[in-house]
Amino acid sequence: MFTVGPVQENCYLFRRDGSSRALIVDPGEEADRILHEIAGAGARPTAIWITHAHLDHVMGVARVRRETGAPVYLHPADRELYDEAVQQGLAFGVAVDPPPAPDGGLAAGDTVPVGQLRFTVRHAPGHSPGSVCLVGEGVAFTGDVLFAGSIGRTDLPGGDFDTLIRSIERELLTLPDSTIVYSGHGPETTVGHERRSNPFLTGAYRLG
């Protein structure tokens, strides 16, 4: 994991020890740094996976795709947001390279192989229509669906609070308590800790 940009977005590089083959998750801002980290790890990216298409998670996609040749995948429900990355940038006063057309889609139940590791795609809308989580053995990469002590915003395009809560309950709170959660922002946590202490999941915000 390395954290980039003013909003401190977490970008992930999955690589099995001893192998150069790698998977990039959410190359947001600071494409130069992301490419530096990839080179420093001696990695050869074979895919770029996008948990959702809000600006801070896709700003670096065009450059990383161009430099590495790795194909880009995201859930089709976020294609409209992805195609509007330049317009998203204008709204925040930043220039954004138009992202390349995706090379493929993500769907619930798809398997992402990284060497001998396997991650399953879980569709978890609510923060955005096409938000996905990548769930492996004992770990979940949740993008902006679930954070340590919080949940994703629902006041951005495509957001819906009730949908997000239901997604978390269905796709993440059904995982073992020991599952480590790696989010799109902030530190890691566990499913059990969030189940017990996250105010959005335990208190007045919780759906009946």
C-alpha cells in the first residue's frame, strides 16, 4: 500500500513473493510516484482494477495504463463516472488526462488471480453505483465502501445511504470478524472491530 494525493488515497500493488506479475488497485493521483513504486518493486503489472470511478481513484489510470500496458477493469455501473473523469476534474479545478476505455468489466463473483492468490469481486453499490470490494483469504479491499470507524460518502454522484448500508451488511459483515479490511483511505481495520464499534453500523444510523 502507498498513499497518494491531497486526499490521501490508498493505492495497492498485489504481487506474490518471487514473482514479477502484479495487480494494481486504484491508481489515483501522483502517477509518477505510483510508477516509481512499481519499478522499485520490480513488478510487471498485468491488470489495473478500479474499485470505483470517483476522481481520486482514477486520476492516474491514463498514465499508468500508457506506461505499463496493463489492461483496465471496472464495474460497468461506474462506466459513466469513469468516462466523466475530465469533467470531475474541472469541478475540483484540476486537469485530468482522459482515461482509456476499459479493457473489461468486473462483476459480482468474478475471480481475480494474483499468482496463487485469489480474490473474489463483490458488488457493493451505495458510494457509487459500481463500487466493488476484492475479498481474499482473510482480507477485504473495500475501496470507499467501508473505512476504520466510518463508511463511504453518499452525497457524491451515484451515492445512496440506504443502499450502502445494505451493501456493507450483505457483502462485508457476513465475513469472519478476523477479516482485515484495507480501505481506499486511512488505516486498516477488521470486520469484527467495525461490526462492534463503527457508529454507522451499531447506532442510530443502522437500518431496522
